[in-house]
Amino acid sequence: MDSSSILVSGVSGPIGAALQPSLNARGYKVTRLVRGVSSGQGQVAWDPTQPLPPESVSGFEAVIHLAGETVVGRWTEAKKSRILNSRVLGTRHLAEALAQAPQRPRVLISASAIGYYGDRGDETLHEASPSGNGFLPEVCRQWEAATQPATQASICTVQMRIGVVLSSVGGALQKMLLPFRLGVGGNMGGGRQWWSWIHVQDLVGAIHHILKSDLLQGPVNVVAPKPVTNAEFTKTLAAVLSRPAIFPMPAFAARLVFGQMGDEVLLASQRVEPAKLIASGYPFHYGDLKKALEEILRR
């Protein structure tokens, strides 16, 4: 087994796009797990709905699994089915193949989300907090449970519960920038809901930290140590852009435009603490929202 060889899924998303160059820069040999292609140099083909041949994922030191249907968009029944199945079936088939591989990886790092906790008001949430109610909590519970074959095969398995990722490429921030730059941004609903965010470079840093650590297993909250309310996020983004933020989107309008996604993503409150990352000594580089936004918007 090559100790520098890593298999990564979801490389085309905003997290994968930031992660792959950092892995290459640190001397890792990255093989991409890619849907809808033929296996070849530097990539392994897969269909998340179908079992993977164990030999195709054998011999890697680590596997980082980021793939899944975006939650952005109106949640029709077909969309919800894609969100659930892309995560649960893909993760289960990957975990089963890794468990049966002739040479198993030392670690599996699998994405999850703070949607696990549901809408929790002002409650401070840590990794031991119970799951909430709704579609996203159910998706996250099944998503995390799908990694069990790897855990049962004695592969160190981490489920990253990722917050709102701030990135210059894709993600929530990119979709917010246009209205804010035009001066028509504002609070979402009442603005009192907590948003637990993370700079994409701290997310990448946390993945490297997990790769090196023998202490981190199970669910790990991957968020900055200082969550903010939506109102504070809005005010800070507007200030960094030197624009006003005086056009709130009322809750009823968010529900009208986005349906169930509006309630469970935009209006839900999740005040999440990265307890395990802090306890294991991860040094956050972007713990302050204003500095994080300034760094991203300079790009």
C-alpha cells in the first residue's frame, strides 16, 4: 500500500476543487472517483447506485468521500430522492467495497452536514447532540449510517458535519454576492437564526488535520468556532462589500420561492460548536467572519 495514495470523490465541487491542489502540493498521489467515465490513469469510474468492485478501491492509504447531489434548488419529490440516494447509496456502496478490499485504507473521511441537527434555535450543538426532525436530519442520519461497513471492518471512519462553506467558487456565498453587490441584499426571515459557517481553506485544513490524527473518529463538526446569526452574517457581508443590506426576504417569501428547502436550509437555526476539532488542536486560520469574507472576496 502506498502511504501517499488517496482516493477522492466529489472533486468537481467547491470543496474538492480546493482540496485536490492542496493534496498535490503536499505530495499525495490523488486518484479521483468519478461518475460517468472510464477508469484510467488517475481515476476510478463509479455509479453511486451500483456496487463497486472491491479491487477498484484497494491499496489507498485514505479515502475522502465528498460526492452528493446539491441541496440547492426547489425540493420536488424527484429532487429529494436524488439528494437522499446520491448520498446514502453512494456512501454505502463505497464503504462496502472498502470493507471487502484486499488492501483496506487506514481512514475513510466522509462528508455529512450540520443539517443532522435540524432547526434548534439558540441551543449550542456539539457532536453528541441528538439529531433533529425533518428531511435533512433524516438524510444525514442515513448518510452517516451508510459508512458502517467501513467502521465494522476496522477502518478509522470520520463523518464530517460540514457547515455553510464560504468559497469564491460555488456554494452559498457565490449565490448571495450578486444581490448584495447590487445593494438589494438583506436578512433571511427574521435574521435570528444561527448560521454555522467555515472558510473553505479551514475545511481543507481540517481534512489534512484528520488525515494526520489518530484521535478523531465518528462525527466531527467542521465549522468555525464563532457561529453568527443570519442578521450578523448579512451585516458583515454588506460591510465588506461596502453596500447597504436593507431588503430582507421575509420568511413567507423564502418559503414561497424555495419551498421546503427555505425552511430547512435558509431559515433553520444551527448554533454548532467544533468541539472535537478544538480538543484535538486544530488551529483555525479563519475564525473571524469579517476576515474570512475579506480574504475570499479579494480573489
